Amino acid sequence: MNPSGRRRRHAQFVAACAALLVVLATSRIVQGLYTDPAQQLRAVQQRVNGESTSMNRWVHPDSADVSRDVGQWIILWTPGTELFAYPLMRAGLTMGASVRVIAATCLVIGAVGWVTWFSLFALPDWMLLALAATFPFVRYVSNGLFLYSAEMLAFASAPWLLMTARAYLDRRTESPSGGAARALGVGALLGAAYWLKGSLAFVAVGALAAIAFCEWRRRSGSNRWWVTAGAAAAGTAIPFLVLTVLNRLAGGESTNQVTDTFRWQAPGWRTVLDAIALPALQLTDAGALWQYLLMHPAHPVVRDAAWLGLIGLPGGLLLWWLVCRPSVGGAAATLARGVFLASVGLLAGIWAISVVTHEWRHLASAAFAVLPLALADARARWTRSAPLARAAFAAAGVFYLCVPLAYGVTSVVQKVRRFPPDYQPGPARIYNPQLSETNIRAVRDTLLALGRPDDVWYLMEPISALDLPVRSVISGADFRDPDDLRADRFFTSRPVRVHALLPSRFESNGKGPIVRASFPQADAWASTTIAGSDYRLWTADLHAGR
């Protein structure tokens, strides 16, 4: 084995061991979820139970007549989570166990994949091994074992997409027809990743740009370059178009999240700030550290996330300077730059036309792709740089890389230590402190004893629905402003009872009365305290024609 291959194997082994250590350390943790995958998993659960015709169709009471149910095709998120969770749950695993298998597998595959990508760049052995040992602890990465999201699928697949594109660019000269066929296959693989996580489209577009650029340079003086570049683009477009058509035929009101939430808003200073700063905050998730320190819900220092952008601005400017004034070349470097530029550009465009959050996690694949390039580029410039420039490189490395890496390790240890040792989950085996911080099963039994099979339940989030086999309206009320909630209206064509499960804070912030007013056919509401839960149950009877 040549030295570079041996070095890569050593780094892969260290990364795999570190990832397995994280999995082992979190093994006693009951798996949690963010709300987005929870709604998708509710559809999977309904399909497994025979309540839905598809793992991507969510069945819920019709707002125009809550006495009957309707099926809603999910288009806000691509179906990656369902595609992996459904066969596991169908095989008999609980939802929590299925999600834990997905998260743990993604952590190991992604950790090995990213360190393989890092090994393509001229990093010293000690730096490569240090990244291999600490990268699985990065908060963005390890957090999936506490609160799962589809970001885990992106983390696992993005480095291997980059490696595939790089292998294509490093191929030997071949006939135009052979090159086009191979480009078509590579493009199809890049496009298929969009099914796993929407943000992987950024990786696909960036890789396509790199392929087109490299083909143009390789075939200088010939117009044949567009054949392979066009074949790669066509291959990428096919999976995207298939999912778009499927969403439309299945009854989706739109075809993807961007078109579903389309709203033009002129780009402002915040778009410019975040386009520069957020990549630096995502390199090793420095953003999570500063969000914890400055915007913790229990003791916020600031409430505007723009302050985090200002913290990331110096590092972002340095990162952009390294990317746009390259001193490191090669296929991997071209791919890293292409994915970085395409990701930031596309996300900035999406911010202008859609309601998508300004979060650094959307740029995770781009930041991880460009991380080794930035390190290699800074290292190449080090010897010929002035003392002030060296100081800037060193300070940025400590502030945006080393400190967040240390925070990632500390975060895993502290979250494991703080997790309640006697927590009792419900049948779904999902951690849900909103429903109960100690015993979901007891709270679940209490709630189900108060309802009937045809009752309607109003839930502010989808996670509780995973343990409550009831006909539920899921509103997302906790994340919506009062004016938006006032627009909701629910009616019935026949008498039915409704239960609104609301947190106590809804009475102080005014959302509780707004939610109850969204059922204009209701008679007087009765309130019940639920032992062991912060929720209160509000019950009323709806009368048709009222």
C-alpha cells in the first residue's frame, strides 16, 4: 500500500472508532426527534398500521369538516427519512429503534466519508488524524443521536457524492460516447441524493459546475466538452423531475418546499451578511456554540440571530478570500469550490423567493467540503505570509475550528450526563419532554382514557402524535405568530368532541384563547390538568350548524 493509501486507511479507522464511541456513549439515550421528521414518521407509522395508502401520505381530520379524515401528500420535505424508516418499522422495530439505527449508521458512514475526503488534500498527518478523532463529536453531527433530523442523511451521503464526482474527474481519457454514458450515471447519482435531503441539490449543482469546468479545460479547443457536461446535467435532472411529477400526481398542492412557500422578498443586508458569515459558523459548527451561549431559551443574552452572523463575519471573509484566491489546485479543490459557491449562491436565491430559515446547517455539506481546502490553502500560504496574516490564520483556526471541536466533545458528555436515567418513553420509544419529562406512558394512558375513537385532538406539534393513536390536527402553533393562528378555522358537519392539548405558557402568551377560538362551533371549554405533563387538556363539543 502506498503512503497516501496507508494514511487514508489510518484516518478512516480513527474516524470509525470515534463515531462508534459516540454511538456507544449515547446508547442509553432515548432517541429524540425534531418536528420535521416527526411529521414524516407519523405518515410512516400510519402506513405500517394500515391507516394510510402511502408512507408519504399523512392522514388527518379535514379542517373543513373534522368529522372526516383526508390524506395529505407530504411535499415540504423530500422522502429520505421515510425511505429508510419504513422497511425498519415494517420489519418490527419500534420507531425509536428505527431512527437510532438510521442515525448511528449515518454517523459512522459520514465520519469515514468525510475524513476520506479530507485525506485528498495536503494536510499534515497530525491534522488529518485530529479531524478524524473529533469530527464525529461536532455538534451538528452527534446531535442526530439525541434529536434526529434528515441532516444525518446529508452528512452520510455528501462526502461519497464528492468522492464519486472526483473519481469521474480523475478518469483517464475515453471516447466521447463512453464519457457521456459515465457522466449520465454520475449525474443520476447526484440527482438521486435530492430524494434524501433537499439541500443535497446544492452538492449536485456544485459538482455539475465543477464537471463542466473541468471538461471544458480538458477538451480545450473542442466543443465536445458540452456532450459529457450535458449528459451529467441530464442525469441529475431525471431524479429531480421524477420526484416533482410524483408530488404533483400524488395530489401535492405544490412540488417542493420552495414553490410551496414561494414569497418574493428583496435581498437585504441580512442576506449579504449571512451569505458571508454562515459558512464559517458551520465549518465545525461554531454557530451552535454561540447560539447556546447567547440565545439559550432559558437565559438569552440576545434574541436576534444577526448577532451570530456578526460573530461569523471575520471568519467568513477569510474563508471567502481563501476560496476566491486559490493557491491549491486539482479535481478535489475544484469540486470543493464549486459546491461552496453553488451552495451559497443557491441558498441566497432561495432566501429571496421562499420562507427558508437563515441557518448555517443548510450549508453543512458545502462547509465540510471546503474545510480541508481552506486548511490546505492557509498552510500553503503560511511560509510566505507576513506575521499579521499568520496571526489571522491562527486566530481563525482556534476560534472557528478548535474551540467548536472542543465544544462538540463537551456537548456529547454533558447531554449524556444530564439525560434523566429513569425516563419512561411510550410505545414509539421516542423522547418527548414536551409531553412528559419523566413518564410518557403514564401521561399517554391518562389522555387516552379521556377520549373516544372518533374524537378530534388538536396538537401543537407532531412528536406527541407518535405516541397518541388519535385523530389529530397538527398545527405547529408553537412556531407560528398569533396573527397567523387567528386565520385557522375548523368546522364539522356532525357533532364531535375536540380535545386541545396545550402547554401552560399558551395561556400567558395569548395563544390558548386563539386556538380555542379556531373552533367556532364549540360550546364551553373544560380544562383538565394532566399529572406529569406541562400540557393542559381543553375539551369541548362541536355542534354542526352552529
